[in-house]
Amino acid sequence: MLTIVIPSYNHAEFIVSCLDAALAVEPAATRVLIIDDGSPDNTMGVIQAYLETSTEATRVSVVSKKNSGLVNSLNLALSMVETELVYFIASDDVVIPEGMDIMLKEMQRSPELKFIIGDAVYFYGDREDEGPVYKKKHDTFFQLSPLQRRSALYLDYPAPILLQSTLFKTSSLREIGGWDVGLKWDDYPVFVKLFTQYDKFGKDFTFLSGINVVRYRQHDVNSYKDTFKQYGMVVQTLDAIAPEELRAQAQARALAFYILVALKTRDFRVVVKIIKYVGLKQFLGGVSCIPYVAYVHMLRDKL
């Protein structure tokens, strides 16, 4: 019925907790597929040692491949999945079995749904959960009309929306062509395709507010903490997928957002790198959007 896919890279210290939780989801109906992206640490050794002592090892398949990036791992996994439903979780995060069980029951009750987004919580190291990932802005976005959501996807997207809080019909991901191999960003581009093709809230997809499905780990090497790298992925993605009539505005707002992020953390080195990357003219265009972006985020912080 369900395959839980764990794309793995350099998470030897986290993979056991990820596997423990994944194997607690509906044991009779769930398989686990690990795709290791050529981890240079001891991730594969930890996985093998775990499976040698686990009574659930027969439900786990492991693929170790040459390092070729997360998008490649996701597409490879999608090509291998044989179950009706699929769920993806990074090897440093932890699925919440009780929440996933609710998602599975909801999918059974509403078989017309293509995907279901559940709630998520941040957590840090061994500390307790420290706040929700999804807020009022997400609930508002999900319930927009298809026409309103079309522009919001590029101009006012409530990041993050997590792959690891979403249960998919395997066929829905295949129908949109999976992940674009030319892009490095894994979640945003695929959700753009999903919300474009399956655009009716409550019919094509739904959001289970308050049903926590994943504990989303925060640590020093989270990719989003590299502001310049994150900005580069956003620009690459908008260049590739934003409609022509929205592209310039979307890029300017993205530029303004990451300038604000860098200024907030006083990382002036990143501001300089961004200026060099985009050129002075484009930088000034992005700066003109800063009051709008700051105002929007001020309102969101109050929600």
C-alpha cells in the first residue's frame, strides 16, 4: 500500500532514528526504500548494522549509488516504487507514525485525492519540538482559488511546504513527470507542478492542519542556512518555471527576500556576493521590493 522513501546522504548519526520511526508506520502495509547518494561518511555501515539486527529487515530495500544529487535520488526512487502511495522523508528527519496513520485513513476515505499535506514541527538536536512549520499563511494559501494560487505560487509562496509532510498517490507524481533533472531544488518545483495540475483544494488535495506527520530536524548543515546557495537555487528555478509575465516580479521579490535574510543575520558578505551575482541594476530593482517583502513578513509574523 505505502512505500516510505528515505533519500540518504551523510546522515550516519540520524539514520537510525529515521528508520525506527518509518518501520513503526502500519507494519503490515508499509515498505521502506533507502536511496543512499554515495555518502562518504559511515551511513551505509550504520544501515547495514541496523538491518542485521532488525526483525523488520525484510521490509527494507537499500540502493547505494554514485553521488548524483537529491533530485536524481528522488526520481530513481519514484521509478522503483510499486505501491499505490509513496511518502518521502529525509534521513535526518523523523516521521510521526500516528500522524501518518491518520493520513493513510484519510486517503482511504477520499480516494480522489492526489496528495495530502499534513502538519509538521521543528526540532533541534535532542530537544523537544519547538514550534509548528505551517502557520496561518499556509492554510490561506492552500485554500486560494486556482486562479489566485497561480500567481501566489511565484509571488507569495509560503515556504516551506515539505515533501516530508506530504502523502502522495504515486501516479500523481508520475503524471507530472517527477522532479526536473535540471533543477537542484527538490520541493518547490514539484509542488508548483502539483498545484498547477491538481489545483482544487478539497478535491485534488487537502491539508490536515494539526495532524503532525513529521519532526523536521534543524541542525548546522541544513541547506537553507546557506543563504547565497539558497538564493541561487531559487533564481535557477524561477528562470526555468516562472511564467514570462510573472518572472521579473518573482525574481525581484526573491532577491529582496534574500537580501533581507542576509541583513537580518548581518551577513554582509552574502549581500556583496548577491550584488556581484546579479549586477547593480538588478540588485537595485530587488531593493525596491524590500518594503513590500518586509511588510508581508511582518504581517505573517503576527498570524
